[in-house]
Amino acid sequence: MSITALDGRRFAEMVIQGANHLSANAKMVDALNVFPVPDGDTGTNMNLSITSGAKEVKTNIQEHIGNVGISLSKGLLMGARGNSGVILSQLFRGFAKSIEGKESISGREFAQALEAGVQTAYKAVMKPVEGTILTVAKDAANKAIEAAQKTDDLVKIMEEVLVEAKASLKRTPDLLPVLKEVGVVDSGGQGLVLVYEGFLAELKGEKLPTSPESTPSMNELVNAQHHKSVQSHINTEDIVFGYCTEFMVKFEQDKLTKNPFKEERFRNDLSALGDSLLVIADDELVKVHVHSEQPGTVLSYGQRYGSLINIKIENMRQQHTNIVGESHTPLVSDKPQTQSQMQEYGIVTVSMGSGVADLFRSIGAHVVIEGGQTMNPSTEDIVKAIKAVNAKKVFILPNNKNIIMAAEQAKDVSEEEVYVIPSKTVPQGLSALLAFNPDSDVTANEKAMTQAMSHVKSGQITFAVRDTHIDGLDIEKNDFMGIAEGKIVVKDKEKLKAAEGLLEEMLDDDSEILTIIYGEDVSEEEVQTLTDYVEEHYGDVEVEVHDGKQPLYSFIFSIE
């Protein structure tokens, strides 16, 4: 079948199938993430982003391809999450701009639109890195231009685009050393290949599977039993236990000697920590599924009987908003502003953990977006937060490198005067906010807040979600890792040993203040043990301790 003209209806179906194919394989893309940390994974971010674009397209399916392109661009722009999602939105923003006003496009115009998308995406990234989704998109667009010189058949052009995209994806480890070290291809590039596979299938009149071939997870089994008919009839705020927590405990004899495993007691103890509990045990291990508000406490309980394996934690409140079509991330605001209360300055910040949010509010944040490593807020979430502040000038503190681009995109589409302070960590965000002076002008505040970030060192303790080799370390799943300024520098089987090792790497003779923000999986005894260690080995360093209640990160360290 030869197709020499592409109209809006066919393009809309291409977008929808591309989005569905990426959605069906999002977990596979997630698995390609380089860092073995429980973060906001690429597959998830790209899936949520393009799903937002496809949703907008579905409301405006028509013959005019230029108008369909506008809908796609708008939906992607507002739904973009994480760097990969923002780049994807920019690729199709340039594509849409190229076909604006056109009823239909030829194969050559389609190739030119892909090229325009690449140019827009490269301009949107301050420091483009090769060996990423950008490279895959660029190589594929170049092949499209080349193919369009030989034929105007869109099917043949798209076939060559896909072949080159896959070849470029395979080359990404040669361009980005960290990919070769870990032994994976670029996750964002893989996501784009999936979208292009959906495009080609639609052009050929084929339908790709809308779900991966796999056995149901425990979560799916429990959902089938308990939640099949109620998901669309409950409100997100009604979810009492917000984290779906799955794990297995491999029994260890020395622990069982001290604390014999009794399934009934185990089940009863866990039932007090949540609901939707499922426990399956044999002689060697126990498998657990539970919905809990404090997954760290659940995991700590499981460790009494052995070592943890196959850990998976998912935020169900965020999942529910996506399922029922809500697009917002919950906002936490101290002082809701009315129109008559418009203020000169407003501060919007992103945090994960109610204690961390309280800390930001206590030093001046007006609106806190609940999000961070595992739940990157979308462009639209940030735009809504900007409006909620009701201020003439708004500063945004993303506190995560994967949220900065979405914040910049929110700035571009907002009517308000917005300034993004590119904080990559919670410590940087706190330091920047402390440097803010409401009596100074914008230029002075931008300078002071940016400089303040450079005077703080950031560290985190988290756990590995898989085996890998990175930064010269052989890391096993469930190891505790110490991350200093974005690099894994320490790993250990024990949480406190990892924390001590990280502090040893970060503290020096110039260190004056250490702020410890501990997470929901840390006990008061562990906090005391760590502070005692610091006082014994670094007596000149002043220590401040805060209960951040953050999931996933046992400790966040700020050193000045």
C-alpha cells in the first residue's frame, strides 16, 4: 500500500497507536535507566507525556493535519514530565509548527517536519548530550530527508526512519560511556523508537499489542479482586494508604533463630500497617503485597526475618489521577491567595515527603508541589502552582534535575513573570530559599539564590533496585547507596554503614554545618546512632536534624 498524502485523521491514529505502544512497553523502557535508584523512570515519564498528547488529539480528530498537530503539541506541552517527556514534547512542537496551516502533507513535508522537531528540541536543551533521545531523533530525521528525495511514499519513508532510529539506538552506548558501562541503550531513545513503531504500524494498517505479554503482578491480582469496579468512583484524596508496596523476604536462619516466622502473626502485624494485604509464604521466603502509607516501615518489618528482594513501591494517588483522567499533582499551600491578596513575590517548590514540605513552608515557600524522584510533576502541574501563588513574580525551585526542563516549559507558557532557580536537590532548594530576600529586586534575588546553591553539598542514601556496575562500583539489588552530587560513591548492605561512608566522602575541614533529613524508613535510634557518629568523628561540625518523612531516601545530607 502506497500513501503519498497524510491527513489529520490518519495522523491522529498514528499518534494514538504510537502512544499505546509506548504505554504497553513503558516498564521495559524504565528498566533501561542507568542509575539503579528508585527514580522517576523514563518510560513512565514519556508514557504520561505522550498519553496527554494523544488524549488532546482524540478530542480534535479532523481532516486538517495542521490542527491535529496543534492539539498534539498542546497536549504534550502541558503533560510533559521529566527531561525525556519535555524533549518528546519539543520534538512534536517543532513538528506541529512545520505543518501548521496545512490540510495534508506529503512524504517530503513529513520528513521536513521531523527535522524541524529535532531543531526545536536541540534548542530547548541548554547542553545537548549525544547518545540520547536527541541523537536518535536527529539520525532518524536525517534518514527521512534522505528517503524523501527518493520517494514520496510515507510508508517507505517511515520504514527507513524506523530502521535508522533502531540503528542509532544501538549506537548510543558508543556515544555515552555510562551506557556502555552499565550495558544498556538510551532509555529515551528506546521510547522514541516505540512511538515510531506505532506510527509505521498504523500507516501499514496493522495493530500492535496494547499490553505486554507477561503474567499478572501481585498488584494486578489484588486490583482485580478489590478495585476493578471502584477506581472511577473514588476520589484521589479518599485513598488512605497511598503506596502499593510489593516485596519478598528471603528467610535467613540467624534472624529466624531470634525471631521465628509465624505466618499468622506476620499477617496480623502487617495488616495494622495498611490494607489490601496479600501474604504467600513457603519454607524459603514470603511474598507480600500491601497498600501502606509508610512503605519504609513495612520493609523494615520484613527485614526482621531475612533479606529483602524484588522490591516495588508505587504511588497509587498519582496512578489514580492518571486512571480517572485527572491531570494534576496535589498542591500543598499554606495560604491560599485571593485575587485581592496578590503579592509581589511567590515561591513554588517541589518536594517529596510531608516533613520536607513543612520545612520548605517554614522558610517561606507559598506553594509546595508534592512530587520529586518517583513522581515528576508535569508542566501543567507547575503552571497551576504558579497561578495558585497569585503573585506578580514567581520563583520556582524544582529540586530535581529531571524537573528543571518542565519548570522552564511552565515558565514559557505562563502569563505570570516566572523565574526558575535550577536547584537539583532538596539541600540546594533549601539554601536558595534561605537566600531569598523579599525586599530585593528580581536580579539580586536570582543572583543570591543561585550563588547559595553553589555553597552547599548534597548527598542521599537510597537503595538499589537492580544489580549493576556503575561509577566503578559493583552494586547488587537492595544495596544501600551513598550518592554525592549525583554520583554513587559508596555502597553497603547496611544503611548506617552506607551513611557513615557517604559522610566520610563529603565532610572535610571546611565543613561547618551538617543537616540530616531522615526518611520514613529510619528509626529514632538510627538517627541517634548517626548523630553520635558525627559528633565522635567530626566534633567541629554543627548538626541539625529534621524528620523529612520522605519515601525512598533514608537520609538526605546538606553540608555547608
